[in-house]
Amino acid sequence: MNKDSSQTALLWIVAAGFFMQALDTTIVNTALPSMAHSLGVKPLMMQPVIVAYTLTMAMLTPASGWLADRFGTRRVYFTAILIFVLGSLCCASAHTLGELVIARVLQGVGGSMLMPIGRLAVLRAVTGEQYVSALALISVAGQVGPIVGPTLGGWFVQAITWHWIFLINVPIGAAGLFMVWRYLPRSSGTAAPPFDVIGCALVSLCMIAFSLAFDAPVQTHRAAWSAGLFALGLASAFAYVPYARRRRDPLFKLALFGEPNFSVGLIGNLVCRVGSSAVPFLVPLLMQLELGYTPLHSGLMMLPAALAGTVAKRWIAPLIRRYGYDTFLLVNTLIVGGSIVAFALISRGTPVIVSLVVLAIFGAANSMQFAAMNSITLKGLSHEDAGSGNSLFSMVQMLAMGLGVTIGGALVSLVAAHWDSVALGFRVSFASVGAITLISALIFRGIEEAPPARATVKAVAAGGR
């Protein structure tokens, strides 16, 4: 096989991984009420199904690059797809919520390696001049997943059963396994430096504790449990600082935070994405539980957000070049937060066209928000720190996704239980997570503006979320 054919095969293999990972983060949302009914639990108790997946990916993402160096890209990528497919089969076979959560953890183990190692494989195989184009090509698969995911999930639930939202990964994964085995060149591992197991454990404990603190898994003494988990998260974070100072090659160098925009972007991303991540979880539940929509109808309603987000990607670079990162993020964050708060006003009497417009505005603004936040956070890092900074940034993204689902679902449940009104619970939840997103506009005011690098903006815009 010549070089061009080998690169083409590689792009298709990575695109398949991107598609599976992106599809799986969205296809589940519209099926949650049907899954809850089948498993004998309340729909608002289903957030662990999503949180378990995102937290697992967050914890294991830093290890993906080390595994690829130690055991070879081909071997690790093949294993990642295999684990993801096995996890999908276990999800489809689950009979209880506990079994499904455990299966989602297994699925997250494979998913944590799909995108990072895919990007790494392309980076190593494609020349610098062609990398942006290659990344844009495979990112199309990542964009198609969120577009078809909610609708496909709703259709599976209505036409067949919810189990097929996981079984769909089996034929795609099988094709990916064959292509990896057939077309990816064999690569032996290298003498990679020792992996920072203690540092990874401290960071992972911090993320798990913070996530559980917002929805303590106990009914009695909930406030005490939440406070204790929050304190544990803070202690883990503070313990990492002296540990990283003593270790010669820590998981994340403290020097990363010497780049001002990285620190501001990281905190702004975490806060902003809480609201953005709650929307895909809450909106299908609102539509099915309160507005009386079918799973397919609620999935189709999510299409405007995904399509608007895809179209809006082409506006990012010119807007940033014209107004700068600080002004763009200030205004766009207000639009994202405002659109999330607007979901609180949607009721049975709201015209469908109004709901579609709000969803489209949210989708377009949110897509541009992700690309701009990605760019401003990473563009100032040195070549030496880029890999480590990107891994930490990916972990924060996944943590924010889990927090958004946890906080959004917990608020609905708490308000519904206290005032006996699920509708009020949704209104309070949307208003609260929207307010959290609006707060991030103040954080982004700390950005130190510099002339944007055109290639960097284009690359991040192409790279998606």
C-alpha cells in the first residue's frame, strides 16, 4: 500500500472512532425515559449512566498518550475499539441500573482512548501542512454523531428497543477493528518514561469527589456527605501541588498555569460547560416528561441545535479576527447563557417554532463558544507543554460534562420532591445552570488579548469540541 492510500485508510479508521465516541455521548439522552421504565427506576435517576461514562473518560485520558508510546499506536487503538464494543454489548445486556452503570464505565475505558490516540496517530502520520485539513476531515465524523444521535436514539426506542442505541456500535466497531488490523502499520512500543500513577490518582480522586459532592449518593445526612466529598476534592487538589513540585516528570507540570490565558480558559471552560452540558440531558427529558413528546419527536427537536452548530463553525475565525477573543467570548457567553435560561420558559403552550429558534440559537452560539474557548486556552502554550496542557484540558471538559448532568438532574429532583412539581424543577434547573454559564463571562474578562494566530483559530474551529 502506498503512502497516500495508507493515510486515507488511517483517516477513515480515526473517523470511525470519532463517530462512535461522538454518537455515544448524544444517542443515550433521548432514550433515558424508556431505559428508566425498562430498568424500573425514575427517569431523573438516570444521570449516573452519563456521568459514569464521562468521568471514566476524564480519568483515563492522560494515560492514552503514554499507552500509545509504550505499546504502539496500532495495538492500543485496536484494544480501545475492542473494549468500547464489549462495553456496548454489556450495556445492551444490562437488566438493572447498577449493571448499566458498570457497563458504561467499561465503555468509557475504550472511549477515553479513541479520540486522543486517533488525533495522535494522524499527527504522526500526516505532514504539518496537511494536518489541519486531515483534522477537519475526520472531525466531520465527530460532527455527524451529535446531529444523528438524538434522532437515531429516539427512532430506535420507538421502532425497536433502547438496547439498539448500544448495539449500533457493534458493526461500526467490527469494521474499525478490521481496518486497524488490515491497514494500520505495525508499531512497536518505545521506552516511554514512567507514568505518574500517583498524580493521576490524585487528580482522578479530585474529579470524582467534586462530581459526587453535587449529588451525594445517600438520602440521609446529604449535606454532610456533600461537604465531606467537596473537602476531599479540595484536599486532593492541594495535595497534588507539593507532589508535582517534587516529581521531575509529573502528570501535569505546574508551569502550565504560568500561562495566564491557560488558567483563565481552563476555569472559564469548566464553569461555562456546566450549563452547556446540562442542556442535551435536560431538554429531551423536558420534552418527553412534561411536553408529552415521543422519543422520536424529541430527538428530531434537537436537530436544529446540531445543524446550527455545524453551520456556525465557519463564522468563528472571522469574528475572532474582527473583535478579538475577549469581546467575542463576553458577548457569545451571554448569548449561550441567555438561551439556556430561555429553556425555563418553554411549556406545553409554547409554539413549536419558538422552541426550535431557541434550540438553534443555543446550538450556534454553543458551537462557536467551544471553538473559541479551546483556542484561547491552548494557543499560548509552548510546544513542550502542548501535550500535557491538552490532556488536562480534555479532563476538565469531561468533568464539566459530568457536573452539568449531575447538577441539572439534582436540581430537578430536589425541587420536584420539595414542591411536588417536576415542571417547576425543570424551570429552576435551566435558570440555575444558565446563570452558572453567565458567570463564566466574568471569568473570560481576565483574558490577556493578543493578535490571534490565524492558523490556530482555523485548526481549533476545524477540530470541533
